Amino acid sequence: MHDTEGVILRLKTAEGHLRGIQRMVEEDAYCIDVIRQIQAVQAALNKVSTQILDEHLNSCLVTAVQGDDPAERQRVLKEIAEVFEAATRV
């Protein structure tokens, strides 16, 4: 992964927001405000996931597709399919 620092920064930001949500719940904050903060954390995590997937597609997947090992190619393609299948179940 090329942008490890960027990914870590985004994850730390999401972690801080999640702690804020915990405080909001403990302080019995307005439900809609809590939900909005949860949605913001989900969006941040989605951005991290997209960034990591993009790196994977442009490195591991390209390498496997261009390689000479059909089993490796199938394994990597199956992983990608499983990621997308899991994402649609959420």
C-alpha cells in the first residue's frame, strides 16, 4: 500500500469520531445527532475501504492478471468478488 500514512490518518480520525459518538450516547444526546455522526464514521470508513481496494486493484490484481499462474489469477479474482458480495449484504 502506497499511502499508508493517509490511511492511518483517516482511521485515527474515524476512531476519534467514534469515541465522540460514545460520549454522545453516554450523555444522552439527541438521537438524530448521534445517527448523523454514525453516518459520518461509516462514510470515512467507506473512503478508507475504497482507497485500500483501489491500491489492491492497481497492484495485486494487475500483477495476478498479468502473471503466468492461472490459479493465482483465479484466487485474486475470487477475493475481489467476495469483497463485493460481502459489501452488498451489509
